Amino acid sequence: MAATPDPVRRQRPRHCADREYVSFVRAQDGFNHHYLNAKLRYYRAFRERWPDLATWFAEPLAERVGRLPGESFHSPSFPASHKARPYLTYLGLRGYATFDYRWMFAVGQLRLHDQAALAGIDLGTTALVEEAIALGYSGPAARQAMHWAVARIALRNGLADVADITGEHIAEVLEAIRLFPEEPEFAAFYPSAQHFYEGPAKCWITHLHQLKVVLFHRGQVAVQPRKLMPSWKPPLALPPRMLAAAEKWLAARRLTDAPSTVDKLELAVRVFGQWLAEHHPAITTFADVTREHCLDWISHIAEAPTKKTGEPLGVMSRIQRISGLSQFFRDTALWQYADVPGHTLIGAGDAPKYPQKVPRFIPEQDLDRLMPAIDAIACPFQRAALLVARWSGARRTEIQRLPLDCLDRYPDGTPRLRLSGRKTYKERVVPLHEDAAEALQKVIDLRRSAPERPFTDERTGEEIRYLFMSHGKLLSTYYLFETPIQAACKAVGLVRPGGRGGTGRGTVSAHRFRHTVGTQLAERGAKLHTIMKVLGHTSVNMALVYAQISDQEVLRDYQTVLGPGATIAGPAADELRSGTLPDASIDWLKTNFFKTELELGRCLRLPVEGPCECDLYLTCAKFVTTPEYAPRLRARREVELTLARDAAERGWDREVERHRCTSERIGRLLADLGQPAHAEAEADESSD
């Protein structure tokens, strides 16, 4: 936020010459002489009451406003100020005075543009309104927004042309809105700060945002528009030496980290500093902080109720706080800051463990019900966004920031999508289903001749014309994904119980499409590298999750070993057939069955039994195999026979015996499974 300009630098307010204002009023056509005479009476009463205009600015806000909320137009508390508003706005237009925002927020209407038209002054607001309409805003909304914002910025800064408005001017208004409830006389105009923030302030911020959008696309504002309520977060409050270290560190993190990441890091330092101030007020530098202090703080945030919920912080919030503070100590030690411990006081092991959840893919029967509802969505932006999510597995922010040139085709004609890789900083290209490509192409055609100025990507600095834009700004992920997916779920009955009318939120979120794509790729035999490329994973472990969650695949493997009548062989086969395996062992195997797979079968050894150190194919009592592994068993048997022949040629009798025993053991396993020992025999049987 830009700081409010110093009021002492502004020109001292003064009255205009009497004949100037009288001539201005008398020259107004279209009004009867009674109305014009009344305006002159009000002007003279005001000037008589405050011959030095500067003394009017020193009066209490209520007297300067004149008419308080709920009062009649004809009987205000301070009629001299109330009825002189046309004169005051004239002074502002002619440069005799500039006005403070708290007065302009309290008076309500300021008919500045009417006064400007009477004075023959063109502020340029009409051009702003036309440009706003070209960006997609409605005419009435654009006029209201531009008139409200321009009037107040002009009166505050003495501007005569909208071409002089900058982003700093808009930031000053936003800051004034944020601070207005702290005024001593605020209660005379609004019942509460909450009423103000949720009502007038919200409306005014919308007006200012629309103005900023228009100014950005005409090149007057450098920062791309984002509609944000002014931050109510107080400044970081720490002892001076601690504050200097924290702000220096946060400034360094802003050079490389996303703003949301820096906010989380700042929050970690903030809450730790607040705890220190309360429990260890004698500490004024981070250099005096010890590991014991940090551990006490970790215990505190795990037990202390929060103001918002009355409950202690959740596991993920505590992990973020602890991780942020650990990052602070680690970075400042590496960068050799002053007034810091110089080494890491806490690490990942001090944070609670977060349970690793299985990604929730969408079952086929739910997809079959949901997709027709998505195809029927009227908004082309929402429909295209959801179809791209369904068929590409892309993250929502990656889809939100697709450029206009995101779609082309492989040499064979298959559509392909270029994704920016917001999270990983790596672009990637993925194949796309024809339905999604068709929906995306319709949006591209709609947006091809859009008038917006390109946005600058904050990570790459590249000038980009984004696809999912409306009214000169990016469409939110809430509009593109959450709103339509909830409507689609409710249309087909995929809802949780409860809520209004007995139905709650939908059971499907847009992010579950990503999990569904990963699961389907794994189920249908895609390589881990393919899953990583499509989903944009940087770690094999992330892609491995999808290889472990296919219910049908795990069930099929489970039934081949533990199901009734399964064809199995190996030392553990008798134990499984007889049903002597304990219930606890069965429960573990059901939950962790994917962990039992080996090259030639499965090992049913439980974790409590320790690691297996014997030759699985000869003596392990926990080894079991199924016909699915017959090709591998035959291949391994041939390898053992080849090794036995090679050992015989070299005269290594013990090696000959070992390899022949292994080949014979594998042969018995194949016989128990009812499988031939030679691949040729299997081919003959299949041909018969």
C-alpha cells in the first residue's frame, strides 16, 4: 500500500473570489432563478460562517458533513456545511482546495461530474466508461464505478484529468477505506466496522477495482488488476532487532517465492514473536532464542485454542508454522545474518506427522452420471475448464492461466495442450481428448479479438494473453471450477446429506479429475514416466501413489492369492489353504497387499517378523506364487539351467548343484500351478 501523502504539503485551502462563484451560478442554464438564488444564499452563509476556509477543515467531521444518517434533507444538524456542498466541489474542481477521504466517505453522494459539466470541465470519465464497457462491464455499473472513484481521487489530489490517475492514488483510497473505522467519529455514520466493511466498503472497493482494470489496459497502471479487499493484518510487531532480521529475511524470500508462500512464512514468524512477547518478554533478539523456547512454542500451538474456532490449530497449520520458523533459522544461519542463532533450532522431526491420504479418484459410475451435466453447462468458459480438467489432469491454476495459443495438434492429428506448470516452474505438453479440445477451441475463438492488454507473468516476465479472462481480468478458479461442478453434482444427485433442502455439497470436486486421470493411467498400464509427464510430477514417489490406489487392480491381485479357490504354489500355500493364517495377518495383508509383490510371486512375511534373509525359492515359508507369474518363473528357470551348464564347463561343482536345485524348485512350483516348465509347451497348448 502506498502511504498517505503528507497533508502539510498540500496547498492551503482558500475561498475563490465572490464574483467568480456568483458568475458561475448565474450562468447555469436550465434552472429557475429561485434555485440559483438559494445556491447563492447557501454559499454566502457558508462563507460568512467560515471566512477562513482552513478553519472549516479543522471542525469536527459531523459538522463538516452537515447531514447525519437518518436526518431529513430539510433539517440537517449543520445546514451550513450540508447545503454548501456544490460550492465545496466547485472549489475542488478549480484547485482552491483538496479534501480528505474521511469527509468524502461520510457525505455519501458527491455530484462532482454534474458540477464539472456546469463549469465546462471534462475530467475524461466518459472515455473510461466506454473502455470499461468494451472490456465487458455493463454501462450502469461502469458509470457508477468510474464516477464514484474519479470524483474522490480528483477532489483529494486536485486532478483535472483522469489521465493523471496512478496506481498510487488508488492504493491511497484503499488504505483510507481500511483505516476509516478507526476514526473517533466513525460511529456517528456507521453502526459498526463490520457493517461498513461488508456494505459500503465492499462496494467502493469494487468501484476502485474496475477503475484499476481500465487504467491497466490503457497503460496507466503497471500492476495487473486483482480484486483484493484491503488487508486487515496489522504490521509485523517485534522488538527492533528481531523486526530488522525478520523483514530482511522476508524481503529475500519475496525474490524467489510466491506471495502466498511468503505470507505463510511471515505468519510463522509473527505468531512465534507474539508468543515470545507474552511468555518471554525479556528476549529482544533472535540470538537469545533457544531450542527449548521453540519446543515450548510448538507445545503451545498444539494446545491453545484459536480465536476463530475455539479449537487448537489443525495438524497442517501446525506443520506450516513449524516449517516456516525452521526455514527462518536455517536461511538466516546460511546467510550469516546478525542477531540470529546462527544454526537451525528445529527441523522436520519436530513437526507432527500428517497422514498420507490416498487420492480420491471418481468412480466410473459417478463419471457416467456427471459428464452429461458438464456437457450441458451454458457458460463456455466453465464448460471448457472442467472438460480440460477431466481429460488433462492439469491443476486448476494451470488451466486458469492457459494462454490463447495453448492448443495445437500432434502430427497424427491428436490435440495437445501446453501447460505452464505454475507449481513446478516447468512447462509441459499433454495429449487432450477431442471433446475437451473442441470446448477449448470455442473459447479461443471467442477471445481471439479481445481488446485487453497482455499480462506479465510474475515468474517468467513473459507477456501473455490469457484465455480465461472476462472484464479485463482473469476469471477466478471459484467461478471456473467450484461453481459449475457443484451445480452439476446437484443436478445429477451426487451430493452429501444435509444442508438446505436435505442436500449438502457435491461429492465431486474439480481436483478429483486430476486424481482420476492419474488412477486411470496407472490402471491401464501407463509407465511411471508417462504419469509424471501428464500430471507434472517432479518426484517418482508422487506418481507411485497412483500405482497403489487402483481398487480393481489390487482386488484382482488379492483374489489370485487370498481369494477362495485361488491357484497357488509355494511353502505358504498350505497355510493359506488350511485357513490357519491369523486374522491380524489377514487384516494387514488386505491393507498392504501391494507391498508383498516380488519378482516371481509374493512374500507374506509380516513386518513384526523382520526382514527375510533366506533364498525365497528354496526355504522361505512365506513365499507364495500364482499362475500370473508363470512366464517369469519359466524365464528364471532357463537362466538357472544356463548358469548350471556354464558352471559345469568351468568345473565349479558346487555352483552346478546350486543352480540345478534352484531350477528344480522352480519346476515344482510350475507343476503345482499346473503350468508347463517350457515356453514351447505353453505355446503348443495355446495353439491346441
